[in-house]
Amino acid sequence: MEQRHYPDNKSMTMKTLQYLALLLSLTMAMASCSGDSFKIDGKLANFDSGMVRVIFPTDSGMVDEWVNVDNKGKFSYKGAVADPVIVSLLDSRSHLLVMLVATSGDHIKVKGDAAQPKTIKIKGSKVNEDWQLFRDEHATFYSNPNPSRLNAAIEKYVREHPADMLSTVLLMADYRDYGDGEKVNAMLKGIEVKARPGSLVQSFEGNSVRARGKGLPHIVTLTLLKHGGDFEEISLVDHMTLISFWANPQDNRSALINKLSGAGEDIRVIDVLTESDTLRWHQTIAADPKEWKHYWAPGGPLEQGVQLLGIKTLPWYAVTDSTGHVTYSGPNLDAALGKVTVKSEQ
């Protein structure tokens, strides 16, 4: 009779454990690649701040997280979104490095020189690579302080590519002519629905640009970086608000602040820096004669509400009523204070 040799219990147990370990690792790997997850791997030369800030909107609010960068400039980030969103990468001083689009299942690669953010390249999905190609082809427009040529190039692309998600991305992230909300809204509606996911346009549509009076918009929220803190979503509903936008150097700042202080105790005043030099920001506001909340608008889709005001020069002032309707947007502080005084006396 043929003898059969069976493995002993010890070897059976070891093989079973190995099999279970392999099964578990495969399950975890599959889980990490499923659901709503995405991954960003980066390598940035001349990066000396130690951490990258990752910011993007979700249905439950703004995600704002810090990621360690090693001494070779490498970093990795995993996030979760159900639908496409624009992700902003900033350095530790909250200076914008680059923006990209992320959606479920994406593996995105970021590479370039942190000292020259416009040289940073994005790979990993069609919309990001198309965006990179557009940036490369219009590099001189992106570098020009006058945005008119870039705006014209974006308008042309949107007209010619209504079925392309990049049309939506360009309008939301790079377009700068938000003074005419009706025009932007018309361009958005010209993009096919499948190329215009709600997750990409939520910050624009959420601000409900409705022409009233002289075509001034209705702005529900502003998302700005609070001095000494994180990004904050500021509700403009239930408060009359006077917003002061400025850049260094601001002549007669103390006199302007004293004038703003006369708006009244029931009027909320928001002070917003609109330039990249945040070092001078800290120095300037430290000398302010009045304590109030200071914010910074770093650019991109995080400040689309600001773009809707059509700022053409600095300083610039805006007044919103308690419903978020903009009653004044312009360079004249006395005119802004006049709107505040009229409303408060009614």
C-alpha cells in the first residue's frame, strides 16, 4: 500500500499564516487603490521649508493638511475625494507652488524647482497633462502681470473645447476677469455638463452670481488665510461687512484704519492682503493702531469670491449687506463708507 506523507501541524500552521498574511496585504493594497483615494508624489528642488501644505475643497469643508518633505525634496500625500477637485500645494509660508486636479484613483506626480514655481510640472492624468501643456504653450502669458492675454487665450480654449474638462479647470483656476460674473457664467454654461462637474464649479456657483442693480454679485462666502491660523471660510450672510484689500506699501495706513474704524461697531471690517510678500504683511499689521482680523488672499480658486469683485487697483473696498449682496466695489473709501452709513441708518 502506498504511504502518504502529510505535513505536520506546525508546517500547516506556518503555511496558513503566510497565506493569510499575503491575502491581508493584497486586500490592503486593493483597498488603498479603491474607493475615493488619490495619491500625489512630489520631488521639488531647492525646497527649504520642510513641509508642503495641501488644500482642496470637499462636500464637508476645506481640507488643509501639512506633509513632510525629506532632505531630497520628496514628499507623498494620500487624500480622498469622490469627484474631481482642484488641489493647491503651498510652501510653509503659504506661497502657492502649483495647482492640480485630483479625483478618485489618480496617482499624480509633481516635479520641479520650488524656487521657480512656474517651472513645476504635473503628470498623472489627462486633465493635468493637458493643463500642463496649456501652461507651457502660454508661459509668457502666465508670467505677464497684465492678465488680458491669458484671459483671451482661456476664452478661446473654452469656446473651442466645450467637451473638455480643462475648459472648466482653466476658468476656475487661471481666469482672472471675474468682474463680469454674467460673462463667466455664460462661458461655464457653454461647457458640456460631463466636462463641468459640480465639484469643480461649486465655489463659483456657491457664490450665486446674480446681477442686481449695476450687475454687482452676490457672495455667500470668502475663503481666506487667517493671519496666524489656517484657511477660514468666512460667511458674509447675517453681517454687514466692509472689506479692505491692499498691498504694500500702503500710504497713510494708520489714517485709513482710523477712517475704517468709523464704520460703526455693528459693521464687520475685514482686512485682506492681496500680494505674495507675507513677511512685510507681518511687519505692517504689527504697527496697526487697531486690532481686527487680518487675512491673506493667496490666489487661485480659494479666493474666487474675491475675483468676482473685479479688483482693478489697490487699495480696493467692498461692502456687502447682510444677505451677501455686494452694494459697493471700488477704489473709493468714502463711497464705501457712504454705503455702510446709509444702510446702518435705515
